[in-house]
Amino acid sequence: MIERKFVAANMKEYLIEEFISQSIRGAEHSKTKIQRTPLGEKIVIFSSRPGIIVGRKGQSIKQLTKVLKKRFSLENPQIEIAEVPNPALDANIMAERICSYLERFGISKFKGIAHRIMTEVMGAGAMGIEINMGGKIPSSRAKSWRFYQGYLKKCGDIALTGVHIAHKQALLKSGIVGVKVSIMPPETILPDKITFIEESAPATAEQKVEEKKPAEELKEEKPKRKAAPRKRSPKKKAEGEGKAGKGETEGEKKEEVKSETDKPAAPNKKENKEAKGKEEEKEKEPASALEAA
């Protein structure tokens, strides 16, 4: 059956991911993607500490490729490492970090570890977080502790698709402690979120006048195109030149008439004779006065 082939391929991918997460413990592994190419299998490992996976001079990554090739009978596995942009919103990385803190600092500080992780996740912008710890914490009798902050969906489709859940185990002297981390990232769109669309208010008479003004200003600013000169036929050109010549002769005649009128009028001959006679009389008077004396 074809269905069995699909199930077997998915089981193989799950086993490879589990093996990689166990072999690179401490590198804060997030997830693994397997892509089949003509050259072989391309395995992309997402982690917040890619340097630990690569190792010194690439020794650890070469060893990992050899083990995967032998154990899972892969033809040509090619491993690529991708860095997680925001590890605080990744549930797998946060669960692994809690386990490493418990193994390093012990059971006595489990409350401080949980609160520290919660503040880090909420500071990154998450909508809510929940941490569940189960095991011999802090006494020899097993107990379960729950820490939560923010808003988190527990039922419905959003609880399956919009909430990231991760399970990890911490190996302690007292026994195994199970850790479950649930994070609701800020990208999740809730079905009960309602957005109101504001209706635009009807425009008043003043607003309409203001809207019309810029349109009129634009019309005024537009430069007027100059009309192209019309071509005249040779007959019309000759007539126009003849009219222009006639206009010039008439103008010259008018200018001559104006110049004649502007000239001062010549004095009459009678007036000249009278003026000369008066001057002679004036000259004779002082001469007669002298003779009498």
C-alpha cells in the first residue's frame, strides 16, 4: 500500500530528529527539516548555538553525517545549520534551557529558574507562557508545579495550531524531572478578536470648497501652449505685403504733416518794420537831449 510508504517516511524523519536532538544536547536545538534532492538528503538543523554543532574545524558535524549515513541508511546526507532569529519565542529552546539550568544549579532553585524564563519570554513579546514541572521537586515525594503568565489558549483549534508546546526531560540525582513549556507567540490571530472599521464622516461645505480650490489652482498653473503659426498660400502672402506697403506710405504722410505743424510760425514783414521804427526813435531821443543842453 502507498499509505504505508508515507507513514514509514514520516517515522524515519521523526527518528532522525530525535537522534539529532539527543546527539547535540546543549546546542539548544529547535527543529530539523529534511528535504529530498536528486543529490541526496538535505538536513537543515535550526539552533540558537550553531557553533557547538559545527565544532572545532567542523569535526562534530562530519561525525554526525557519518553516523546518520550508517544508522539510517541515507545515501548522501548534507547537513546545513540555520540560526533561530528569536530563541525566546521557541518552546523547544526554552524547555531545553530550563533542563540545563536544573542540571547545573539543582532542584532548590527551580522557582527562580521558572520565573526567569517567563520574564525572558514575555519580554520578547509573547502573549502568554505556561511551564509545568513534574518529579521529585523539591522533596523526595513527586509533585507537579505550574507557572504561568499572560494569556494562553487551552482549548479549540488555536490551542493546537497557535500555541507552541515542547516536552523535555532533566536528568537529576533524585530522578528524572519532566518539563513542559507552552508559548503563544504574538503572531497568533485569535478568532474572538474584533476590529471596528470607522466610517468616514460626511464632508461639510467648507471641506468641499477647500477640495475644489487646489484643483482650480492646478488649472491656473498649467502653462498655455503657443499656437503654431499657420502656413499661408503665396497669393495671401503677396496681398499681405501690399497692405503692409500701403500702411507704411500713409504713416510717412502723417509724420510729415505733424512735423510741419510743430514748426514755429514765421514773423510778418509789417511787425518787423514797426519794431525797427521804434528802435530808431529811441536812439534819436538821447541825441536831441544832448543838443539842447
